[in-house]
Amino acid sequence: NVNIAITGLAAISGSGQTAITGQAFPQPLILQVTDDRGAPAAGQPVVFSVVGGSATLSAATVNSGADGRASVNVTAGAVAGTITVRASLGNLSQTFTLTSRLPGPVFSVNNIVNTASNQPGLVPCGIGTLFGTGIAPTLNGVLPANLLGFGGLPLILNGVEINFDGQAAPILAIANQNRQESFIVQTPCN
């Protein structure tokens, strides 16, 4: 029998990725296990666990291969935010940091209407309403812009921003009423 002293655990790749909630991250998390001579250590049980955020792992324990590497795939959970995955072997550990985000807004051209007429289409310098999903999924009710403040309407409200040909549009309100999401904007004059 030969006793191997594991002295190195290094995160090789996988940190810093972003995925949409409920989707798999594009690359696996890869960890390198080395012994006291700096050589790859095969057959070592690396324990992976989610210690922060919402995610699932393809395996809880992965044995390092002949190259000393152990990897696991991660799928983002339903809650957007920072995800921390810890890999540990004995008293050694490494962490990986990932980010999950909500899917972007989805709407069709027929869901963009002139607020005054409620007909599809927009007019320059007018007020438009855009209906869709993924606009304000966590909002319940209506969030109006602060019209009492100075400096005009905000260009970003509740993390939502809309651009027309690269020009940000002032936002009057964002709503999620009975699961119908929308936001009301002033269309640029040009």
C-alpha cells in the first residue's frame, strides 16, 4: 500500500459563467487534485455542494480521473442570483462562483401598442405600452415612476430599460397585474 498525501486542490475552470434560470451552465466546473509531489492524484473522491444560491449538480461526489481532474455540471435553479459551489477533499476546498439570470423579456410586435388608441404601433413623442413576459416577473401590481422628482422620467425602472435604435426611452410605469406584464414608455421623438 502506498499512502498518497493530497496537498493541492485547484479550480481549473468554470467560475464566472452566466446562465438563464432553469438552464445548464455551458461549461463544467473543473478541479485539479495534486499530491505532495505536485503530480495529478487519480481516484480521489471530490465532494461538490451548492453552498449559496439556487442550483443543482450532476453529481455530489466525483472521483478524480487519471489526469487528477474532477468535474461536475451545474444547472441554474429557479431563483436568479449568485451561485456558489464548493468542492472539497479532506480539509482542502475551492469555491466556484456562477450567476443565473432571468430570461429576457419576450413580446411580439403585436404586443407593442400606442397607449392612447390601444392599437398596434408607436408614434414619435407618444406614449407606448409593451406587453409581454419576463418584463417584471417578481413585481406584483404597478410601479409608477416618481413623477414628483426633478429631472424627468427615469431611463431605468426596477432594472428595466428599453432602447429604440440605441436611444433609451423614459419609463412611466412597469406593471405585473394578474400575470400580465407590461411597461409604459415615452417613445423618442426622432
